[in-house]
Amino acid sequence: MTEEQAIQRMWEDIRFRNLSNSTYKNYTRNIRNFFAFCRKPIEELDENDIRNFLHYLIDEKKYAPTTVNQSSAAIRFFFAVSLNRPMNYLQIPLMKVPKTLPDVLTREEVSSLIRACTNTKHQALLLLAYGSGLRSGEIETLRVKDFDSKELRIFVKGGKNKRDRYTLLSQTTLEP
């Protein structure tokens, strides 16, 4: 099996599981990087190659634990699902990810950011994202019918993990 055939197979497996296009892009990028690092036929790849690649990401590329774990997840999926090659996953551990609180902007910083935006459309998008806690991908898919200005809520269809939800619609966002 060639690398391209293997990636095509992975695409089919991702589609069968109804995973997102973003997952496909991320997994494909990670698998291509893994192939480029190993420079071996797929049939010869094993746990040691995976460990060496992950060490390379940690030690030389200085990637964050979440990025290394994303690569590890892509490679695990590729071997277990697309190649149907069971591996000893105890030999391919995930990195512990430190739990930190996010940096939160002050009201003044948010106001300054919104005022600095000269494009009205961009300013509205910033207000919407901040006031409703929406992700950029969720904002992209919004339609006029998703806004309920009477109940001050927004219907978010297929948000993170393809879940539907409602979120708040700030009165400030509605004001001209």
C-alpha cells in the first residue's frame, strides 16, 4: 500500500465515523509528517518508529503536550483503524497536559479591542463572539433564523462535537 492509498483509506475511515473535516486535515498532516520523518515503507513501521517520532516532536520541535498528543492520536487511529494493525499502546503513552486557567481579558481590554476595529462587520462579529461565547466555526455557520431576539438566545447547530445548543444573545450585540 502506498502512502497516498493509506491516507485515502484513513479518509474513508474518518467518513465512516462521521468525524469532521478538521479531524481529517489534522490527522492527514500528522501522518504525512510521520511518513516524512520515518522514510520507510508503511509495512515496516512499528512502535519504535512512533516513539522516535514523538520524541522528535518533544525534544527537537519543542511541541506542546496537546500537539504531541494530537499526533499520537492520529498515528494510533491510522495504525489501529486504517491499517488494522494492533499495537502495544502502553509503549506509546500520551503526555500529561497541564491544566491551566485561560487568560481572561478585562472589560476595558475587550472594549478597546472592539473600538479599535474599524470594519463594522468585524466589530459585530467580535461583539457576537464575546457576548455569546461562540467559537469562530460556530459563527461561520450561523443563519438569521438562528437568532431569537425576543428570547435573547442563539441556536447553534452542530457546534463542538456536532452538538446543537442554545447560547445567550447579548442585548449589547443587538444594539446598532
